[in-house]
Amino acid sequence: MKVSILSATLVGIDAQEVYVEADILHDLPKCTIVGLPDSAVQEARERIRSAITNSGLPFPRTRITVNLAPADTRKEGSHYDVPIAVAVLVAEGVLPDEGWESRIVVGELALDGSVRSCKGVLSIALLAKRKGIKELFVPDRNAPEAAMIRGVRVLPISSLSHLVHHVRETKKIAPWRGRRGTFNKSPVHIAAADFADVRGQEHAKRALEIAAAGCHNILLTGPPGAGKTLLARALVSIQPRLSIQESL
């Protein structure tokens, strides 16, 4: 039985859809992951086997093929653990195969089945809103970050069994209602230096003022000790306060 679970990958700072496909064949036991996975993704085979078993769920003793599509995009990180495990459980018939096209699943698995935090959740939440995805399953520690994006139903998961109970409708996961992540509202944010305290460097300061006023890019070059880092840190102190949308 072939199934497909929706997840995501990061391309720069933007998230892109990844379809985690799993197929189980009656053959000698083996688990293969294809689709340009890096070492962390390849190692998911051992993590999901232990996590599924230690969660009291059956792990297929047959040939499992997992494909991460699109196959020409490099897959990096450990946040594919949970969607791969879910795809295997759906292919085995442990979980129902309906409704996954409207859910994005991310998270790293520990060997005992608990779910650890992962990177890039904010970008993935933006992807979910852009694509009109109804539900976003994330590690519970990442829920406040994902909840920064309004209009996305964030479901925090603490373990694989936690997710399984929700899908089976034996114990529903409540959407995240806690405090959302916060932004620094200070006009100078976290400036490590004040622009007014920089002595000399008149040409560099003038260039930075123009870049800040016109929203231009700027490249600082020069030998060590010339003041590049100080100027870059002080630039924050002359920038206007960011709105939440600009911060995102």
C-alpha cells in the first residue's frame, strides 16, 4: 500500500512542500529512503524503528521504501522523522489514510517515541498558511513559534503515540492556545552599540545611513579591526521599529 504524508523542507529561509511517500512490499526486511536525503535523514530509519516499537506499535517486518518528493531537492535535517513514521504506520494499516493532504507534519523522534524540537518551524507555518493547509503538527516546544502565524491551526505533539491517539480520535490534541512568541518592541531592538558613539568612519556611516533610509543592501569589506562588525551592530540602533509582519 502506497501512502503520502505532507511535510516540508527549507530552501534558504523559505519552506517548500515535501511529500513523504511510503510503500510496503512482501520481501526481506529492509528500509530504504530515497529522494536526495542527507545523513540525518538516512539515520531516521533506526530512530523510527525504535520509536514505533517503544510506542507499542507494530513495525513492519517487510521491505519498506520511503521516497521524499520532489526527488531533485536536497533533504536535510531530522524533522522528517515523524512524517516518515506516520507514513509507515499508514502504509501498515495502523492509521487511517484519509485527511493527510490537509496536514503538514514535522518533528524529530527520540528512541522512546517522544518528539523533539526542530528548526525552521516558522517558515513551515508560513508555507501552511500560503497553501491553505488546515492543520500543522509540530513538536510541543515549537508550538509558540508556529502560532506566530495567525490563521494556522497548530497542534503540538509530545510523542508519536500522542499523534496516533489524535488521528484515531481516541484522545484529541487541543490546538495551541498558549502565549504566542513575542517580538522585541524596542526601537533599537538588541543593538550592541549606538550609532552616535562610533567615532570617525564618516564615509562608512554615510553609506549605512543611506542603506537604512532606502532599504538597500550593503557590503562591508576591509581588514580585521577596521570596524566592520561595530558598524553593523550599530546600524540596528538607527533603524525604525519593525512591525510583526516585517519581523516575520
